[in-house]
Amino acid sequence: FNITLSPRVDAKKEAAPKDVVFVIDTSGSMRGHKMEQAKKALVYCIEGLNHADRFNIVDFSIEARRFAPGLVFTDKDARGRGLTYARALDAGSGTNLEEALRFALADLKASERLQMVVVLTDGMPTIGVTNPEEILRSLKKANVNKRRLFVFGVGQDLNAKLLDRIA
């Protein structure tokens, strides 16, 4: 017995507008292949945004930095600047994960849009708040609006336990 079911092809529906803050680890532990993997993933994500979406990039090593002061709409210019910024990222030194997560959540204020944080890291904090319990407490305090966090561990030597708890 064989049955084949195919969904009906309807007109393509417009995706709901969303706000995404990409958080990318540029610390020394990301040097080499891990940094290249993370940059490729970030470029792929930026290229996949819809025109009604808004985004920002927070990269971090010793301190967190923003691509833009706040969320930017994904028009041709902003997408191009974001891609240039992403491709130019380079691994540095320490890892201030907690500060980067606070920066990302601070950009997400509008309640009428789907909002999320996408984190690309190996999850090994070395600067600022480094205690996992303190990082989680700070994150809970900063995420009062319960925004979604998607965490992608990069590389084989990562702190999966901390990344799972953040997610």
C-alpha cells in the first residue's frame, strides 16, 4: 500500500515581520575555523532576512560592540552594510558573553513584533561576568519581556552546558 500526500500550493504568504539581534563571539577562542563558520552562518542569516524585518549585530570579545545604535530595517543599503560588517569580523581576545547578551536584549523593545536573539559562540566567558549562575541571573533580569534566544554552539570545544541553559 502506498499513499502520497502533497500540500496544496497556495500563493506565497508574506512572512510576519521580525526583529533579530545576532550575537557573534569574536574572542580569541574563536580564531581560525570557528570564526569562519560563525561568519558564514551570520552572512547566511542576514541574507535570509525579509524586507520588513529589522536587525542588529552585536559582536563581542573583551567588550560588546554594535553594528548600529539600534535595530535597522533590512533594506538594500542596511543589508549590504551588515554583510560588510559581518565579513570583516575578526577574532580578538577575551570573551564578555554576559555584556553581549544584555546589549542584544536592550535592542528588543517593541512588543508588536516577533523578537529574537540568535547567538553564535563557543560559550566560554573569560571577561566580565564569568560565573554561569551570575550570567543566567543577569540574563533573566535583562530579559523581562521573555524574548526568544536561539543559541548555536560553534566548534567542538564548547561549553554546551552553559549554552543549553541560556537557550
